[in-house]
Amino acid sequence: MGTAEVGVLIEALMQQQLSKDQVALLQGFLASVEQPGQCLRLIEEAAGKPLCPHCGCEKSHRCGQASGLQRYRCVACRRSFNALTGTPLARLRLRDKWLQYLQCVIESIPVRLAASRVAVARSTSFRWRHRFIAAVLRAPRPQLSGIVEADETYHLESQKGSRHLNRPPRKRGGKATRRGISSELDCILVARDRNRQTCDFVTGRGPVSAGQLMKHLMPVLAPDVLLVTDAAKAYQAFATQAGITHEAINVRAGIRAHGAIHIQGVNAWHSRFKTWLRRFNGVASRYLANYTGWQRLLDGAVLTTPRQWLRIAVVPA
């Protein structure tokens, strides 16, 4: 097809009102016809000359290529490696399709639909989803400052995909056998400051404790924060133990705010997360931290293109 024919095609497309699915198909096609080595070049550029992932030595020399990536051999331990060794993306195949698949991750497309769009197996689609998310989530958590809201939400424990259940099976969705907050629920703790910096943690089953708050929340709080929470005793005990200024809102009494003192920002994040999660028809508890982190990245709108995701994913931890 010549340049003139391409121009006619582009003009015809501009005159049409393409649907979201049609735009996605067009993006996928364009990604599939890009130069095959583009993904490999991005990986090499983002990683630079990596340290030895086996011993941490800075000295290495080139040692041929494997699967399109430059190999290095460590001067100290004599082991070979490439830009992906030691990252969650190591040993993943079909690298020419990674950028196209990352677009599916950005659009929060379910596993089967993403597999169909990229033309890979469903098992590959599922594996890629969690490898890419795990790679990006290696980045350090942000430091929260100023007024920090913290609250927890709960998600029914799920063993989706497990071949060995330790409880009787239930229909999709289901509900807890006990009322209230119990050990059947996974606790998701979210802290968010007024600069929209967010940290999320899956603390375990049942209500959050002061010990769990010390473990997860304390490292991300600046010393001079004002912590705003509901009236749960665990937060009061944590604030006293950590020496943090604390304000409690008695939500159960119908009090929503005292001026700027409220937890509506973090509760809005909970609502967006639960709405977004429904498209996946249930997620296993063992992967829940990946989904909370995934939603945090999308909600923050920091990584908006496949190239940005890939560059962050291959940077050494």
C-alpha cells in the first residue's frame, strides 16, 4: 500500500465515529505492525548496563545475545545475565506482544478478552497480568504528609482457581456465614493524603489491629502528619504508640466531617476500587494485593502508556 492509499484510509477513518472497541482494535493492529525490536530496545534503554543480579557486582562484560537481548557476564561470579534477569519479567516469551498487552492492562481488560486481543493463551494472559503488575509495584511507596486519611474496607475471602479448598465451595460471589467483620474477610487498609498520594495494604483476615498498623502504616507516614480515621480503637492505640497526632471521626454516630477533618477522600477511593473490581467477577485472595496496587496506579494516572509501564517494570529494584 502506497502513501496515497494510506492517506485515503486515514481520511476515511476520520470521517467515521469509531466505537471504543473499534479504536482498541485499531490500536492493537498498529502495535502489531510496529518494528519487532521496539520492545527490546525499550528494555535495553530502561535497564542500561545492569548490575549483576546474582552478586551485585558492578563490573561485567558483554557476552553475546540471547532472544534479542544483550547478555553480560559478571567479572566476580562469572554468571551471565541480561536486562530482565532478577525481575518479574524474566523468562517471559513473546516480547513483541508485550506493549500491546500492556495497553490491555491500562484499560483493565479481563483475562480472556485480553488474550483474544493479543492472540495469546488465557494462561499466558493471566501470568503476564500479574508479572507486569508485580514488576511495577516494586517501586518504593510514597511518603504521606500533611493531613492523612486512613480507613479499611473488606473483601470476602476467595480461593478462586485453587484446586484444594480448605472450606466448602460456594457459588460465585457468595457471602460470609457470619455477620460483621470476621476472619472470612480480607482487610484492605488504605491511607491517602490531601496531595492524592495513596498507599494500600492487604493486612490479613479480620479487623485491623494496632500491630498491623505499626507494621504497614508507620513506615509511610511523615513524622508531623495529622492522621484522620474513624473511631476504631486500633487507630487510637496506634497513634498513641507511634506518637502521631490523631483525629477521630465518629462515623457510626452520623458525623461525616469537622471542617477539613474527614475521611471522605479515602472512602471515595474504596468506592472506586470496588466498582472497578466487579469487572473481573471475583479475584483470589492471594492476588488481592496486586489488584489494589493496580487500581492505585490507574487511579493516580501516573503511568498512562505501555512504554511507561515497561520502562518502570524493567528498572532494577
